[in-house]
Amino acid sequence: MFNRRHVAFLVSAVCLLLASGAAAAEPMTFTATSSPTHAAPGSAVSYSVTLKNVSPDDEADKAKIAIPPGFTVDGNTVVASAAAAGDCDASTWIADGPLIAVGKINLKRPSGSDHNLCPGATLVVVFSATAATAGAYSWAPELLRGDQPFTLIGDAPTVVVDGTPPNTTITSGPPMLTNQTSASFSFSSNELGGSFECSLDGATFASCTAASYSGLADGSHTFRVRAIDAAGNSDPTPAAYTWTVETRPPTATVTSGPGALTNSRSATFTFAADEPSSFHCELDGGSLAPCSSPLSYQNLGNGGHTLVVRPTDAVGNTGAPSSYSWTIDAIAPETRLGSRPRTRTPALSATFTFSASEAATFQCRLDAGTFTPCGSPKKYARLTRRTHRFEVRAVDAAGNVDSSPAVHRWTTATQRRTVKSASALFAPSSGARLTSPPLLRWRPVARATYYNVQLYRGRLKVWTTWPTGPRLQLRTRWTFLGRQQRLSPGSYRWYVWPGYGRASANRYGRLLGQSSFILVAHVRR
């Protein structure tokens, strides 16, 4: 029975509704939802069906939920909870006669109208059910006041029973061989919804939405992922991806090359690494460039050289460089005679001393003999009375042989001849101090067809030449053994030997003499 308070409330509500322009809610209506939306057949699943009273002022006191065909509901698990709203208190609803009968769950409020389901309140029914076969099913709900049913707004809640497991696909991952210690994967399933579980290197599967790993150790790794669909079916054959992390750089070794000291201006190298690799090479501090074994160089200059080889493996790890050093000496030594017999002597023995312009061994021969190893001094005995020819040539540590051996000719005879003591080198005078390149002059020798002139600065020979006359004008610059030379201030010594016949015959007479001069000013061009 309405009282004044009810009338005033009703008038206020009607005015508010008219003022807002909203449509009035329909009487005796409700909505229904349920979860889960998917389930697997043969498994007991906990379901929750929610009925909400959306009537403006009608209260409900009974509810029913139709059980889909093929479903079995465990009555011992049914719990129905009504929320408080308006004049209705929260309550636990009870069975309306048999709890499960005629394919329905039958519920009613407990005693007392204050336990009704008021407008805006929800009734949540929770129970365990097992589906027999796959398919789409509806939980057809009912909400009643006495025997008068409420109208369901919208569709009845449904559940899809699915017994088919999903298929899992890995869509991206790291290269199968990499030097990266991190890895990320993307993956998908042939079914929408659901979730995924991931495992790395045999670890327990754990829920994942993405898969990224860091700090991975060198070696083989295997990532696995399996999809779980909305019904709880798990992919029985997880997708797997195996790859290898390698961060260890390769080690290169130069396996062969020229000798540590050689007179060859070419060089060939072989090199390798302890794993498949490409290589970059650098010679004498130049830029690194791609290279492969064997590697050859030509026309190299005198002096020290260093080859550097750097390996890079298939995943981009670059190893430490391996180097190989050697020295090229392609300049032959110069041989110098020291003491020797006089050009005419009655002695039937002879002793020679000799030296070279650098550390060297020596080879000697007498007359028409062959060159054999020898040392200074070299002695000969029991010589015949005749003209003899002694030759000695230096061989340096690199194997370079002096191509113009030092030569001495002498005659063993009973008569002795006086040898002029005066030096045959008369211009410039020995020890002269000069300010310009001098004209070298010496005494001509009968039957000499050419002369060998050698010029030294300190202990280093800087020039040798073969003029056909007894004079030689020095120049400011010249080339000797492929190197540019310059007549710069300093002390110089010069030597002259007479040559006979053709120059290629290498027939030289006794040293005419030696002299020196000092250049005291820079030579102008």
C-alpha cells in the first residue's frame, strides 16, 4: 500500500525521467551472462551464470537455469548468491523443490521478502558441470516473481565445448647461428583467444605473452611454445626452435711464409683459422682488405715487412690479428781485398785478407778453379811460377752474392820489379776540402779498356761505375742499386781498379790506389 513517502518518491522519479528525456526501463526484465565461454568435453568445469534484475521496480524471488543437452551438473557444487539492493538484503538462495529437475537448476530465495532480488541486484549461480560432446550450447535462464516470468533482454549466455587442441606456430626468432646473447620470438595459434606457455632449454612451461631472453650462454638453445585455447585444450606438440649462440672469436694462424731473412722481393703466405672464417689482411701498416689463402705479394722493397691477418667467423665474431714479420735484403755485399801478394814476386805462397761491406761469408777461387767457401786470411802454398788470378766474393746472410768479386793478379817469378810507391790517384789531393762535386783523375794504365771506380761515404758504398777513361766528374745526385743518392757534406773515400777486355769478363788489375776528400758545403743543384 502506497503512503505519502512512496507517492512523493514516485512523483520525483517521474519528473526526473521526464526532465532527462530518457526512456523508462521495461518492467520485469533481466539480463544474463556466463563464464567461461569455452570448455573442453569430459572435464568438470566451474561455471558462473549471472542474472541481473533490470526492472524499474519489480522484485524476483525464483530463478531457473536450463542445463544444455549432454551436460551433467554436480548438484553438490551449486551455490547461488544474491546481492543486496534497495530494500533487499544479500542472501544465499536455496533449492526450489528438487535442486535439479526437468533438466534445470531450480532456485528460490530463502524465507522473507527482504531476500528477494531487487531491481539492480544480481544473482550469481556457481556450479560444476561436465559436457559430453563438443558443440555450442546455451544456459537458458529464467527469473520469476511467483509464477510470473521476467523477460530476458538479449541472448541467453552460451558456452562452446571444444575438444580439438590448437596448433602453435613460431613466426620469428633469432638466426640459427648468431653471436647475439639475446633472443626474441613471436608466435601464433590457429585459434583466436586462448593463451600460450613457453619453455627455454627444457625448463618447465610457464605462461607467456611474449618471449625475450638475454644473457644467453654460448652453445645450442631450444625454445618451445604451446598454445592453450579458450576451452583449455593445450597443443600436444609444442612448436620448437633451436639455434646456436657463439661469441668466441676465431683464432688465425699464418701457417707459412718467407724466411725471416730473404733476398726475394716476392712473398707468398698461407693462413687458416680454427673455424670457418673469412679474412682481412694488412701489409706494413696499410689498410685492412679482404684476402684469402694463399696470398702473394710482388716487387717488395728492401727492409722489414709485417703481414697482419684478422679472421672473422660466419656470425661476425672478429678474432685478434695474427702477424708475420720478415726482412728482405736484395742488395749484394761489396767485397774488399786487404793484404795480397805484390804483382810480381818470387814467393811460391800467397796470403790474402779480405772483408765485406756487411756481415757475410766468403767464397774464393784460384785461377780456373771453382768458388769454394773460405775465410780471411786465405793462404796458398806450392804455387807454380806463372801468372795467377785470385778471386773472392762475399755472400750475405740473405744469400746475396757479390756479382763483381774482388780480383788480384800476380806473377811468381825470380825477378822482382820495383813498384812505384806514388799513388796513381792524383786529383783531388787526398784529404782535400771541397765545396762542389770534384773531377776525379788518376794515372792511366796500359792496355786497360775501362776502370772500376767505387765511392764510399763512411763504411757505406754509395756508388760504383765503369768509365772508359782515367777521369770521372762526380754529380750532385745519382741512382745506385735502385736508390736515389745525394752528394751531401761529409767525408768520402774513392778507389780505382783497371779493367781489361770486355767489361762482362770481369778481368781487373791490381788496385791503383785510394784517396779521400771532404765536402764542406751543401751542393747546389
